[in-house]
Amino acid sequence: MAHWPPLFYSTPLEIVAGEGRELLASDGRRYLDFYGGVAVNLLGYADVELDKAVSEQMASGVVHCSTFYLHHKQVELAEAIAARSGIPDAAVFFTTSGSEAVEAALLAVREYRKAERVLAVEGSYHGRTLGALACTGQPGWQGQVRNPFPVTFLDEQQDLGEEVGDDVAALIAEPVQGVAGAVPLAQGRLRGYQDVLAPAGVPLVVDEVQTGWGRTGRWWGYQWHGVRPDVIVFAKGLGGGFTIGGVVGRREILSALPMPSISTFGGGPLAAAAGLCVVQAIESRGLVAHAGRLGRSLAHELGRRLGDRARVQGQGLLLGIAFHDAAGGPDAALAAAVHEECRRRGLLVGLGGTAGNCLRLMPPLTLTEEEARCGTELLVAAVASCS
């Protein structure tokens, strides 16, 4: 195995089974999951409806079907996503991951605008592939090789009007910067971007890989900002654990490619069956509103109890806890210690932030109030024992 992927914890954790919001490890211990496979396992584990949908597709004998052929579940899922996107006359293209979806979006907007330069936001993360990394505004994730196309990173004080020109293909932004530690874009910032971009005909691409599917308490994270994106990038929670990603956007943009572009695995039968089930479950179970209510309650309780050295940030059930030292600087050592201590106490959380000083909370949207209380107690105790 390549040395690139880091393994959490001083002793790596092997997962062997799961049910609800609980995971079973090879050491026989059970863990309450507040990480959700990096916001992927949206319905939790061993979900009856999801298992049934995937089992029925398996029973058909067709587990793979490239985009050279039609299968109705892919079409139904595309229609469901387009209808909920908020984009008029939307088109959908499926991929197998968020990184690949970002690449597809970049390809489309560059061809649409006949331009190369991309505007991105400092602190952002868009994936591990070449184009996605080029747009990632965190030096720790960047390599040392020159970007494949010019990228301009924007900070909060930067005048966007000075950057928008005929050479700009698009601006890409996350409503909440997940890898940075669940840092929401300042209210009005995304709206301000679109007010400058739209008159110039420059598309706004919103990366909803982590914020989509109700996680922030809205169906899409952009809905907190009063904008209408031209392109939305999605992945993660849609498949409920099955690999799927994609882009939904204005038809004229996604139709701009002068060459054919297919996907061997994107939106395949198993993933499409899972995606349809997840979309229906989000609505039938009221998970969007649930994520908003429970997320606010969880953030309030953690903020009240964690003390001055921890700041709770984020939206809905996409939360970060940023740790700081006595001087106010980022405390990565404390974050790492709390991360380990949470595991020791039976709680799984993520670790990240631009300075490595954040815990990341992205539990399944089916998390119950009792499980939220239990996780809060475990986290508060872990912080107390490490401070």
C-alpha cells in the first residue's frame, strides 16, 4: 500500500462491522461514530431501506453498466438531483468520487468559457487529483509541482472585481470549508462573489461534496447564502457508503464539451440504487430539519462545556472544534491528544484544520438525540482529561 494515506491513531483501528451509528472494531470494542466515514455514511450502518434497495439491484444480476447504456435508476436519480438543485434546466453527469466530480466541473467551465484561470478560496479543499489540488487553498495539501492551470486564491479582503476577466473560467468555493475544520464562509461572501461574477458571465461552482444532502440543515449548503450556483459538485453522503459523485449544472455549461466524455463506473446500478434510496430517506425521515436542530443543539452544548481553549464552528451536523493554546495560537498537540482520548473512550471523531488543531464531527444524519448526548459527554470528558 502507498505511504500517502495516513492512518488515524497511534495504533490503527480496523473496522469489521456496524449497525446504526455504532461500529465494531477487530479488537471487539464498539465505538459511537461521529465521523461517518468522512460524511459518507449518511444513514449510518445496516440501514434496512438501503440494504433492501442495494440487495434488489444485486438480485437483478446487473451490478455494472457504463454510461454507454441506459438504466432507469441512473436516470431517476439524475432527475431527482436536477429537480432539487435549484438550477433551471439542469443537467447531471455522474462520477465515482468528489475529486473526479471537481475535475468534471473544471473541464466543463473551462470549455464553456474558453478560459483557463480559476478563482478559488484560501483555506479550501477540493480533492486529491491534479486539478482539484490546484484549486485547494491549503499549502499542506499541495505538492511541489507547478499547477496544471493558473489559480488565484482569494482572501476575505480581496476585491473580486480586480480578478474577474476574460481569462477566468469560474470561481469554485465551499459553503463550509470542511477539511479546514468546518469553517463557514462569512455570511454575504458567496453572495458578493456572485454579484460580481454573474454580470461578467463567469460561472459560480459550489463544492457541496461535504455540505450536500441536508448535512448543514438545508438540502444544499449554498442555500444559507442566498445564491443560485451555475454548477454544483456533489459526492459523499449521496451514496450512503456506495461510491458516487457528480456535477449538476446549467445545461449550456455541461453541454460545452466539444469531445465525448464518458464514465465507466459513474452512477452505476448499485450506486444509483443506493442514491435513490438515500434521497428518498432524507425526505421521508425529515433528516434535513433533523440535522439542523440536532446540529444547533450539539454545537451549543459543546460550546457551553468545552472551555475557553476550544471554539465550536460549522453548520448543522458538519462541525469543527478548534483548539487554541493560552496565547491564542492553534494547538495541534491538544487536538491530537483529544482525538486519541476520544477513541480510548469509545468515540470516533476526525482530525484536521489548516493548522491541524481541529476535531471534525460529521455523524450520520440518523444520529439520535440520546446518541448526541452520549457523544457530548465522551468528548467533554476527553477534553477535560487532556487539558
